[in-house]
Amino acid sequence: MRCSRAEELMSLSLDGEASPQELIRLEEHLGDCARCFQRWQSLRGVSALLGSSPMAEPAHSLVEAVMWRVEQTIHLLLVRARAAITHERLDLHRRRW
């Protein structure tokens, strides 16, 4: 196994998405490759630290700003969609006459 594939499997493993066969292959590679084994130990340590940290809540003003921007984007998309429909109807009407 190449180290690049082992790194992919490390990520899958940390995310709980690696299959049992992939975990076996990863363990075999880690037994043969000191560089990947060291990287695996580091990744597991970082993952453990992140997992034990409390989840930060965004500031209320940030949530409001993001929601405002989402609403503005939706509004703009709706306006553009309505304009496109109107334009299409006008073209259809012109073709009939």
C-alpha cells in the first residue's frame, strides 16, 4: 500500500467510515511504515483533543448576518427566476402572433 492511500484510510478511520478490510490493510501498513505510524499517532492525538473540546457556539450577530445573507440570496434567485419565466412567456406569446 502506498503512503498516500494509508493517509486516506487514516482519515476514513477517524471519521468512522473505514470498512473492516480497510482497517486491516491500514494496520498492516502501519506495522511496516514508521513514517505513517508516527503520522497516525499524531492524527489520533489531535482527534482525541478535538473530540474532548466543547463545541463553540457562534455569536448571535454572526448567525443573524449569515441568515440575512441567505435570505437576500434566495430573494435575488426568486427575482431572477420570475424574470426568466416572464421573459419566456413573452417569447412564447410573440411566437404565437
